[in-house]
Amino acid sequence: MSRKGQKKNRKQAAEPARVTSSDAPGLVERTWVTDTGTVELQQDTYVPGAWVLRVNGVPSSHIVPDHPEQLEFEYMRWFSAVAEEHVSSRLDPTALRVLHLGGGACSMARYLAWRYPQARQVVVELDAALARLVREWLDLPRAPLLRIRAGEARAVTESLSEGSRDLVIRDVFAGEQTPGHLRTLEFAHHVDRVMAPAGLYLLNVGDTRNLKGTRAEIAALLEVFEHVAAVADAAMLKGRRYGNVVLAASHAPLPQAGSADAAALARELLVGSLPAQYKDTAWCRELAAGTQPWHDKPADPVPEGPVAGGDDAA
């Protein structure tokens, strides 16, 4: 499942070139060969001054260099709406500790740095070459405000200290799917361990019409967290198309249907080209009723990846 619907085909990029630390002096339309395949930058013909990053042919990030507050991908807007509601009601906005599992062009990290300038963020990106390119393309905040750590998402999560993160955002894709070992009950427990008591876990779930993946991931989250919520457009929630569902999980209460907070969040989610709906814990329990969470498979060990590297060592 792509992170966003495909846009119109654009001009063919140049032949792939092996990346070096000085290979990307700025944003240009071209393709680079990186550690996990290819990355391609294309100008967005619909948004002036914006760029689309494709990873192995799949749209991965939308970049507006001078406007980090501008989120083009709808699911990122849903991320921001849910995160901001939770931060304002449950967390200290002046001392946020954020973990991004999946980096791309750091669009969400850039947004949160704009929204919460004192936040300390770590972005985990499997492709170290891509991480270097993003640092060269964009004027990202420097450590300790924003660290990019080269590594595999689960291995890094398991290495972190207990209770060390207030917000964890999972936006990891291999092609059009999130790797299976990041969608299991066991991984949800690992995320729970590193989260603060009132922390928030946000997940981007790519799914088909039957919502099989969404149901399984909700089932896993409900075994770990007291409160789980979902955000998606109406057609997606009714099983009429394939696309993205954002899930949220926390030990702290999330807005319940009928509350003022849920109503305010619902109004916020109606803004944009793809209006979305907010569904609370009761709805999630009903959707996932009778569904078993996915588990780690002993025959499929967690892929090895660098645990430390890039700009971050903690």
C-alpha cells in the first residue's frame, strides 16, 4: 500500500548515480542509488516549490523546503491532528521526546520541530545513504533537537531505554507494505516499554478493502494499551477502497465519542482534500472483535540492521 495515492506520471529522471556525501548539493530532479535501492526526487507540478520523494518507485515523502508546516500527505495531517490533541491534554509540549520509526525525507519530524521547537527527536532510517542525502537537501535542526539514526526500526526500538519517549510514530514501508515484524503483538509490547506512561503511539497502516491488517493491528494494540483510536476517510472505513488508516494507542485516555475533545478533533479532521473520521476505543473494539493479533514467527527472525550510526548514538 503506498503512503499516498499515485499522482500523474512525471518526467523520467536521470540515470541512477551512486551517492556520496557530496553528491546532492541541492534539490534536483534525479535518481540516486542508495543502500536499499533507489530514491528519486521529482518536482510537484501541483504545489509550487514542492518536491516528492519516491523510494523504490513508491511515493514516500512530500517536501516543501521553506514550509515545514505544510503537510501534503493526508495521513500526515491525521498524525498531526491526533498528536497535537494528545500533547495539549496529556504531555508537556516544551519537553517532548519523539521517536520516528521510518524517516524518508523527515517530513513529520520537520513539522513537529516547527510546531514544538524544544522537542528532541530521533528519526530511525534503515537507508543510511538516504539519511545523508536528506541532511544535505534540507536545513534540518541539528542534534540534539533532531538526530537521524541509521538502523532497523525494531532493533533500534529494542535498544532504547524504558520510558524514554513521549511520542512514537511508525511510518515504515518496504515497497508498499509495513514489514511484518513491526506489526505484531510482540512489537507493540516493545513500543510500550520505551513509552512514557502518558505517551502516544501513532501508526500508519496501509490496508485493503477488507481491513484485515487494521483489524489485526488494533487487536494487538488493545492487548497492550487501554485506549486505541483510528482515523481514516469514510470510504476506507466502510471497506470501499484501499488506502491508509492511522491508529493511535495510549495508556492515557484518548477522546471518546460524544466528548467535546472528540468533536473538536473531528472538526479538525474534516479540513483538507480528503476529510477523515475519528473512531474511538469502543469502535475499535467492535471492529477487531474476534480477530487475533499477529505474532512473531520463530522461522522468520527479525532482520538484522545497524543499531547505531548517522547523527545519533542514543
